[in-house]
Amino acid sequence: MPELLRVKRLRPGARLPARATEGASGYDLYACLDDGGFIDLGPDVTLVPTGIAIEAPPGYDVQVRPRSGLGRKGVNVVFGTIDADYRGEVLVSMYTFGTTVWYRVRDGDRIAQLVIARLADLDVAEAAELSLSARDTGGHGSTGR
């Protein structure tokens, strides 16, 4: 029996996450706004409701990620993880950037995507030393110019 992402609609009009194409890695998330309304985004983070709650099977990582088409328009999503034991509404943190002063999100708009992956179950062990690598302690930007 296949493992499932269980989805509960919390309000009428809420849409289940869906892949736009067969090869898409993410499932589109849709805005679910009261009375077919809208929300105007600006540079401050705004929580946009999806009208759904999810239940991922244990051992899976569910991430909310931006949509590249919105990014091209100056609209971004704060990358986030939905823990397997969270059962509340999936909210998407959105904002505008660059020269985009405001952007209108309407009920039913595709606003983000869910990407689901298996988790690695690793033990954590304290170490007095770590092995050396070519990069070693080089930080941000150390592998490029």
C-alpha cells in the first residue's frame, strides 16, 4: 500500500495540493481566501492561508518553497518545513522584493509548492575534531569568486 500525504480541507473552496505536470517535483499550494477575496502583499511578510491541514507519514520532510514564476514577478515565499506532527492550517509566508511594491494574491492563486522528501534518520555524536576537507572552514562564498 503506498504511503500517503493526507490532506484535510478546513474551509469550502480549499484545493488539494497538485502537481502541475507529471515531471514536477513540487505540489502546488493554492490561496484560500474568504468570500473569494484577495490579499495585497508588500515588503513585510504576510501569512496567506491555504485552507488545508496535512498529515505526512513519519520519516518524511515536507517543505514549503517559492514558485519561480512568482519570483520573476518580485514575489517570494519564506522557505519553511512542516513538521510531521503539525496538524494546523498550512500558511504561506509571502512578501514582495526588488521594485515590486505590492502584489495582489487572489483566492485560488497558486502561491507556493510543497516538496516532499524522505528524511535521513541519523544519530548525533559529539566529536572533539572533524576530518579535514579541501574547503575546510571556508565560509560563505569561499568556493566562488
